[in-house]
Amino acid sequence: MDQRTGKRYKNGRSQIGVDKSLDELFDVFYSPKIAEGRSPRTLEMYKESYRYLCDFLTSYLIDQQPHKFDEFLHLDIRDDYVYILV
């Protein structure tokens, strides 16, 4: 009998970071970029893009606290935001 199982796939998402606010998650992203030695202009663009995202979420009255992003992820405004970025 063939005992091969094949490739295993991850079927779920981990819960790491779900209890953090958007500002805390941005800090987790931003701090290593400083340590990597990114140019000041690149760091400025990261902050500017984050500010635009926060403004966008606020315009749709979406709270930026933990556990509030399910509302954002299931709305068509996500597609609108991606369209704006392109």
C-alpha cells in the first residue's frame, strides 16, 4: 500500500497580532525598516502611505482598533482603495 501523504497545506490563519491596534502594527513594520537603513525619503513615504490609509478608514467610519477590520475586509471599499493606489 502506498503510504505517501503528499504536500500538506495550511488551511487557517494564525492569530498573531489580532489584539494589536493598527498603530502598533505599523510600528512593528516601521522599526525594522529604520534598522535596515532605508533612505529618509522611503521612510517618509511609508508614513505618508500609512496616513492615507488611516484617513481612508476614517472616511468610511471604520474603527482602527483590534478586531474591527473584518468589517473593512468584507466591503467593496477595499477594492476602491486598491483602485486609488493604482
